[in-house]
Amino acid sequence: MTAAPADRARSRSDFSDISAIREMPEGFKLDTPRVEDGAAIWRIARDSKTLDLNSSYSYLLWCRDFAATSAVARDARGEPAGFVTGYLRPERPGTLVVWQLAVDHAHRGRGLAAALVDGLAERAAREYGIRYLETTVTPGNTASERVFTSFAERHAGGHRREVLFDAGLFPEQGHEPEVLHLIGPLDTLAAHRP
């Protein structure tokens, strides 16, 4: 009998076997999101005031279908304090696309965002052989800009930026363009690839 994707994600839910490139801040644990985390992840995204908020249903689906390419930081009580969601790009399976990244307001300033991205990228390199990371950041999101620029400086052989979606493509007024960050090859993660 073959395990379903969700079952395989559960079997990989323990990040403890990863020698984290960036240690998790004290009192936090890196973990794989579970469906029951969807509501908390939706709340963190909503309260960030910088992310495009998706429906609560979509966060539940994300925790079910893309858990293996996502991560949560759990506080001492086991509650999500931050998250990063991602997926393998279908046309480029060696590329991890980071969809959203946010840390609960009460836990900001401790390095959780960087630890989440580092831990997820290391796990994706080990399990899927990723060599590149892509994400989009709007020009006004300086916190995310710093996280991904710093990630590229620590791990990558290159970091390019280009507009992926111009503001005019969005149906709502006032949406900023989405700037694509193309980061890689991820040289420091090479030892973790299969």
C-alpha cells in the first residue's frame, strides 16, 4: 500500500533531523503545518497587514496539500507563532516557490522569519533536491525584502529581481507590482541534497 501525499507529509513532519543552518530562536520549534493549524496561520496572515489574505479555506487546504513544502514555528505551548508556505514549481521541480511568510506580531524581532525560510529550504534541498528559491515581494514590504536578501547572501550563488506581475494586471485598484526574487543556485545547501 502506498502512502497518500498527506501521509508522506506527516512522516516528514519532524524537522529535528535537520542540522539547521540558522538555529531556531530559544523557545520555538520548527515543524510541518497540520490542518488544525490553518485557522492560526490565516489569523497570522490577516494580522500581518502586508500579505494578500486568502480565504480561511485556502489555508486549511494549504496545510493539507502543501504541508511538506511549508513550515510553522511553534511557541512553547505548541501554537503557531509564524509560518512559511511554499510549493515546488511544476515547470522547474528544482525550485521552491515561497508563497507567504509571516510571524505573529508578538514574536517579531527574534529571527523567526529567517529561521523559517532557512529550515524549509534546507529540508526541501534534502528531500527534493531544490537548487533555487523564488518568491515575490511588493516594493513596500521592506521586512520581506530584508529576509530574502539576507537569505540570498547566506546561501546563494546569485540573486536577481524582476517584475513578475505589473500592478496593471491586478483587478483591484492600488495593488503594487509583485517583484520576483530569483535566488540560486543555493550553494550552501548543496551538502543536504539527495
